[in-house]
Amino acid sequence: MLLGNPYKFAFLIERIPNWEKDSWKNGIMFVMINGDIYPKNVRTTTFNSEIPEILDSDSAFINPIIDKELYEKSDLQIIEFIDDEEKNCHRYFIPFHEINDSGYRLYIISDSCNVKILVCKLESEKTELVDRLEISIQEYNEIKFQVIDFYHDAKF
């Protein structure tokens, strides 16, 4: 199932019952930004543990940090700020283990009208910008609500 626009921002999610064991619901889940897909390789996603964390009220996906001053900075300044562990960088990225385990992070920041998504690659203790997207909060929320609906409709 494709949720969103793959040439902007989307989730590609497919449950694969043959990969399931016991009560674990498995499949694949990718995030697409500007036509690129993350993670870059197929990885098994356990939906009934992964999606609840992404949809948690503390998740940057559900509640992007609103900081107008930070939002106006350059992408590199935003990454430098967020990447400082003392500033709780986890508050700014989607807690999607399959992406994070593959060496990428999707940072999210909002000015309350728009959302910036910064795709970063973690290389040797350094964070490098790979891609970026800026969309309206309305477009962002449409995709967010599609993911929420998918999770509730699938009854994980």
C-alpha cells in the first residue's frame, strides 16, 4: 500500500504473512522522499512493534517539534543543532528502526505552517545531509493520518 506521494513524501507498506511467526505481524515498510526510498535495502519490519513507536505521541512523526527560529536556519545549521546529543536529538527524528539501523535518519522540524524533513546519513560519527523536503503542514498531516488509519484498519 502506498500512502502519500512517492515523488514528495510517502510510506510504502506491505504486510507479508509468510514472514510472520506467532503473533508478530511482519512485512516491509519504506519511507519515500523526493522519489528516493529509505532504507535502501529490503529489511523485515515488525509492524506491531515498529508502527506503535512511530505513532507514539512523543514521536517526531506524530508531533514535529515547532521551532520557528531553528526552522529558518540553514539545513546544515539545523543538523548541527539537532545532532548535539545534549539537546535530545531523538526528539527530532522518526523512530523508524529499519531506517535508523541502516545508517539513515529522517529529521523533522516545523514552523507550525510547514515541515522540513532532512534525510541524513550517519557516517563515521558525522551526520551528512542526503536530501531534504519542505511541505505544508496540511500535506504532512494527510500522510500522517493515512499511516494512522492503516495501522488501525490492519488491527495489529
